[in-house]
Amino acid sequence: MNDTEHNRAHDGHTRPHFLLVPGAFTGGWVWEETAARLRAAGAGAYAVTLVGPEGARDGGSAPDLEAHVEEVVRAVDAMADTGRDLVLVGHGYGLHPVLGAADRRPDRVARIVALDTAPARNGQPAWATVPDQGVQEELAARAESAEPGGEPLPPPDSAAAWRRWGSTDGLPGAALERLVRDAVPQPLGTLVQPLHLTGAAAGIPTTGVLCTANGASIELVQMRVSLGDPAFQPLATPGVSFLELPTGHWPMLSSPDALADILLRAAAGEGRRLTPAGSQPPPHLRPFLLDVPEVPHERNETLDLYLPGGDGPHPAVIVVHGGPIPEGIRPTPREWPTLTGYARLAAAHGAIGVTFDHRLYDIDRYPHAAEDVAAAVARVRADPRVDGDRIALWFFSGGGLLAADWLSAPPPWLRCIAASYAVLAPMPNWGLDGDRFRPAAAVRGAGDLPLVVVRAGRELPEIAATVTEFLTAAEAHGAALEVIDVPDGHHGFETADPHSDTDLEALRTAVRAALGAVLGHLTER
């Protein structure tokens, strides 16, 4: 948006008109307070209620995504003569009909706002963006059954059921009660029919509004872009910007004033733009902040071993990388400077350092990654150069959830679990049910297993919340816990930008302290 457009958007006489499209199970009523505030600010606001299962068409067929796209198109056409810029806002599922309508009327849409929802792509059904893995599996199975006009999806009937669709953080009790009371069934075809886009709307400016209490943030999206994830690269183009709200998935109910302000800012072209991959060295490939000695290095199909001198067998430190990462990323994590740096340091101090790759390519791949971790551990322990009774597992970033299996029932040969800036409870929008990948729950079974947690003082707030949850649980269960605080450390601080104002020596001290703690537990008899 140029300066003239920016000024027009802030002029009370030419404020834009917002077309507000709700997510699944809800209607235009969820926008009531936000729409009122937009109108009070001089903008136009119209909230759509998309047709539900009762709106059968064509002799009885239930509504599908195409029907909802047509509804939004009709609303766009009805606003063509307002003389205002038209901003389409899609919340959750609502982004799919918004994109479909913008694709058909690109000349009538000034901006698209994607409110706390995953990117939607051509050929993708809406179920693919649902956070809950169980719901995804159910909808995928129903899509394969070729019955898009089948029974609609029942609405969430409790607060717990609504949390499967997004964080309810910040919702007043009355608003949550209304969500439960007024929810309506969602036509199955709207969730399983693929979105069809021609690309006609590709040039429309787009703003993503991320609700941080739902587990999303600009920094997390930037990480995925920097990793080269193909699905996230379009988000780093010049026409895309981002804003944040510190609330859960339903900001129109939890923070209507703040959401109205954010929407006005979005319409004015405000927001942060992401740095495209390849424009500078990505953080995970910057040099390790310590000079590490060269040690003998052995690579096989699945493992990299960094070997100490002297006679064995030696204890082993197995480094578990984070994620999700793009499948096919190069170099693979087993070669990343942070992971090889720790492995080399371990070898320099008498332990075998191990790096390996696992298949954490998306949130639903945690079970596959857990299999890979178990296989790597078994292979390391079977190596004759390794003392199989002295093993440490060190988890990083999103790999932290993989620690749960080992915390819940630690084997006697596992001498220590370490976690550096690790995700230690699933994000609300990750949709991982149960305790299988929840270290904050699994820690109740850790017994006297030593735990070393490296806590970054400048951690992303949504990750820091999971660390706090874990530490609270660990203390409650009397775990053998050691916390190494790094006040000036950010996520992935071992490859800190050398030109930043960070105290690098303090970070180096933290790395040495963490390594010393882990190795100390391996040398205990």
C-alpha cells in the first residue's frame, strides 16, 4: 500500500469496508462486538453467516466449499458501490471462502486478512488446516469415502471440545458458553472439498494476524521460512505482512477492541514483513559460538559419531534435533553447527557425541520421529565403543516433545535428559491429544533421573510458556532438576549473530555449564 492509500485508510471519511467471514460452526454473531467497534471508528463492517446444513441446494445436496465461496462473492458484489476499499477477513475455515471469492473478484478486493489460520493453498481442502490431528484423520477418511454431502460435522459441545479447534485463552465465561450454546453443525463438503484458485488474486496485499496464545507468532513463521519450508515461502513475498494479538484463537470474542484496532492497522498496510530464505545465512547455519576442536568423525547411513581419544568404552551424548523441518532440507540437521558443535565438545571431553536425522517433517510426524530416536539410541548402545549403561539424551527446540517417552519410564542406563530452549508441551494449535508427546505430563514418571533444562531468557513467549509448564510439573513431582538460565539467550542462541549486542561470553559460559552438567551425570558410577 502506498502513502496515499495509507492516508486514505486513516481518513475517517474513507475508512475501508470490512467483510467479516467466520470460521467453522459459528456465524456472523461472533463478529458483533468487533464490527460495532469498526463502525464506531468510521469503517464499514458486514459479518457474513455462511449457509449451514439446512441450506440444501440443487434438489437437496448439502452446501460445500463452492457454495460458501459463492456466498462471499455475492457479498463482495453487493459492496461494489460503497466507494470504500474492501477488506476481506477470514477467520480459521473462513479464509477458504475468502480466498475463493477474492480469486473471482480480484479487482474489487483491496486486501485480504487471514485471522489466526494456517496458509491455504490451491487444491487443498480446509480439513488440512485443522489443528487437531484426530479431527484431521476423521475428515480425511470421510473425504476419501467420496461422500462430501454426508452427515455434517457435529459442533463442539463443551469447552474442551472447542479447544480442539483452537486455544480458548482469554475468552470470558459468557463468551465460551455462547460458543457452546450457539454452535451449529458444519457441512461436511465445506471441509473436504478442495479449494480451487486460478492465481488471479495473487497480487492482492495480504495480512496475517497471529494469535500468540494459540501457539503462533511472527518469529515462529520466520523460522519456518528460514528453514526453506516450501509451504511458507509465499509468506515472505513483499505483498504479505503480519501482526500479532496476545490472545487465543477467538479474538473477536476475547479482545474485540484490540482486534478492531489490528484490522484497521492491517487495512492501512501496517505489519512486519518476513525475510525471504536465502537472503542471508539462516540462523541454524551460522557458526557455533565456541571454537570446537577437530575430533575423529565417523559417518554411517543413520548416525554421525564424534569420537574421543583413549580406550573405551565411552559414555555417549545423543543430540536430538528440533522441528518440524522441511522434508529434503539440505544440509540435514545432523550437520548443523549447533548440533555438531555439542557433539564435538562432548568428544573433546571423553564422551562419544552423536548426531542423527529423524522424520519430524510436520506436527503429525512426531510418532515417526519417536521411532527414529528409539532406533538411533539402540544402535548407539549396540556399538562396542559405547558404554551402553551411560547414555544421555539432549533435546533441542521442537524435538523437546520427543523427550516424553523417555521421561515417563526412564531405563536404568539413561543417566540424564537435557533440553535446550525446548518445546516441552504441545502448542495449543498443534492438535496433539493425550500425554504421549507432553513432557510436562510425562515428567511425573521421571523419578530420580537427572534433568538439565537450559532456559533462554529471550525465548519466544509461546515456547517459554511450555518451559514454565514443564518446570512447574517437575518441581511438583520432585524431579532431579537443574536449570541453567541464559538471561540474554534467544531461541537457538549458540549460533547467535556475532554482530548483535548480545553478550557472547555469557552465552559461551552457559554452553560450557550445560555440557558440564550433562557430562557430570555420565561420569557418575
